[in-house]
Amino acid sequence: MSPSPRRPTVLASATAALLALPLALGATSSASAAAPAGASAPVGTPTLAEQDPAALSRAVRAAFEEASASTAFSARGHGPDRPAPSGPDRRALDAAVRTIVDEGAVGVTARVESSRLRWAGAAGSRQLDRRPTAHTGDRFEVGSITKPMIATLVMQEVEKGTWQLDTPVEDVLPGVLGGRAEVTLEHLLSHRSGLPTGSDVMVALRMTDLTSWDEFIRVLGEEYTDAEHVAAALATPWLFEPGTDWSYSNAGYIVLGMMLEEVTGQDLDALLRHRVTRPAGMRHTELPHEPRSHGPFLVGAAFTGPDTGWYSLGHGDPDLFGAAGAVTSTTADLMSFTDALLGGRLVRPDTVADMVTPRSLAPLEYGLGVFRVADPCAPPGSGAYLYGHNGATYGTLSIVLSSPDGARSLAVGVTGRDLTSEKSVEDFNALLLPMALATC
């Protein structure tokens, strides 16, 4: 069935789901984006300039701040005299996982670990056709949780003396950013470069009809390159002068991946394998270049509205996101990563301290590939935080968070996104907060 003439463009809706997920949090992006020549949005519909690339992360931050400010939550505490979670607590988490599937998700896998609770739950199915059943060890696309892994590789090079945080990108890859010599490594790591995100424009440039969900889903399966991603970002105006503001940029992390390959002479997937995933004990994590991979896998899926329905996204090219979000992993592996990173086993403790120190406080408290949210188990104003990252693709949502000592951590992967509304994120938080509170 053809879309209505007044329907929002597919790209605007999908970009909102991937990057913006408008949640009435009161922020907009100043970004502008170019569409293919001759393409235009229907009258009165959202434009890409109205999207907030950080809204998913902002939603998580807002929810945790609200929980931390609640006396009922913070009074739970997590001191040594707190009893271990009871059977009903575990059953409540099991029920929360099932509820997300009942509300529309295709598959869910979730995990909590603390000194008092080791819990893992799964519900739904691995694919859109509702078979086979999802399991706790299933792999999934983690989206932007890829970024702290790339940041770890970058900081390893800083420790080796290859770079400094103020090293200009132009010194490593001359011309890659159109000659903007003032953009540094730290700007890219902290999303303070002003470089547009690029992903949305790159997809748009492959489409001839921005109102066609069929075409949008099809082009996700085409092959993409890092150079194309950066070119798409540079085809739109820079958002601000480097270092003066904050705006989420996938293209910035694509450039970091290109820099790593240039200076090491190795492919990024090999670098991750040898210097991050193996040392962290992540046995089921990789950076693929082809759709899906071996082993049990939760396949992403997108709901596009009552007229067009559901699409499976198992055909999507991982290189669409590359160093910004192409990693596939499991909840157990993601927790192994945060434990190894925060515990100083991948970079030195002083480097960890630098990575988790925010370079911006709004809209996110974002450091170098890592952000922090208020610890809902701690008293309000205590300055206690959980650290990690979230991820979103067109068909998945994910997050991993941990206390600084790694004693309390959680990870979630959800497949089955409603690209037309924010409901998927609301459901996501409905599971995420009970998981965090179960570690108290």
C-alpha cells in the first residue's frame, strides 16, 4: 500500500527512531541534512533538522535521575547489610522481560550481576517469524556500544605515545575532514567536533522516494564505505565550531576507526579482537562486515506503521555503521567489557579516569566514549554514577551500565523497533530501571 501524501518521510521517521526518538525532553538539534535532489518532505511533516541525535541517551539519563531523586528508590541502598534479592524479585524481572515482548518487541535478552544477584532472562524469538525462541546467550547488534570499544583502542594509542588527545585529525588523515585542522582526537571522542552524524544523509542519498518504506529497507542492505559516510557528513553544514558545543556524531567515530587503521596498518576488526575482546574475555563478540554471522542471533526488525507493518532487518550491511555501531555481542560479553575497561585491564586506571570524566554535562554527561547516569541506588546528590553506553539501530535497542568497581552491572538487548513512535524506548526503560534497582 502506498504511503499517504501527507505522511512523514520515511527517512525522518527512521532517523527519529535511530538517532532522535523524540521523547518530549525539550531539546532539538541544530543539525540540517541534505536529501537527494528532487526529493522533498510532505507539507507539515518533521524534517531532519528537528531531530535530537542524543534523545535515546537523554531518555535513559532522565529516567535514572528521576529514580535517584525518589526516596522510595534511593532508600533501598546497597550496603553490606542489604539482604539478597528474593525469589519474587527475580520473578518480577522475568515478568518485565516478557512484558516488553507483549508490548511489541520481537526478542529480549537481559542480564544483571551484583554481589547479591546473578540473573539472566530472555523472552520472545530470534526472528520476526517468531521462531526459534530467544535465549539469554543470544547475540545481537549492539549499535553505539561499539563506541566505547573504539575509544578504548584510541586511548591505547594515546598511552603508547602514538597520539595525544589534542592531536589534530588532519595530522593523521590529511584532508579527511575537508581541511578542518582544528578538529582533534578529543573532539571526536567526546562528540564535540561539530561534525554532523552522516548516517541519515548517507541512506537518503541512496533513495529516490523518501516516502517509501520498501525502498528504505532495501537500501539498508546495500554496501557502504567509511569514505561515503564521511562524505555524507561533510555534505551538510558543520553544526558548530569544534570544542564549543556537543552533538552526537556517528561520522566522528567512523573517522576514529579510519585513523586507527591508518596508524596501525591493521583492519579494525582485527584490532578489536586482539586488543579488546580477547583480553576482556569476550568470546562471542565481533565487528562483522557482512549481515549477521555465526551462532544464535537476535535479528533486528522494524515496525513501520499499520499500513506497511513489520520488516526484518537481517539483510542490513554492518558497514552502514562501522566503527560507530557495527559490533555484535551478548549481554554477558558486554558486561565483561565494562568490567575490563573500568577495572583498568584494557587501559591504565588513570586513562579510565580520563575517559569517564565528562567533557559535557548537557545534554549528556559524556566523556571519551563513555557516559554516566545517576546511580538510582544511591542517595540524591551523592555523586554516585553508573557508567556505560547505549546503542540503537533501526531494529534494536541496547545498553550496558556498571558501577565504577564493576560490582554491579546490567546489560539489555531488544529487537523489534517501532520506527513511528517513542513507545519502544518507553518499554525499554520499563525493564531497565527495575534491573538497575535489583542490584541495590
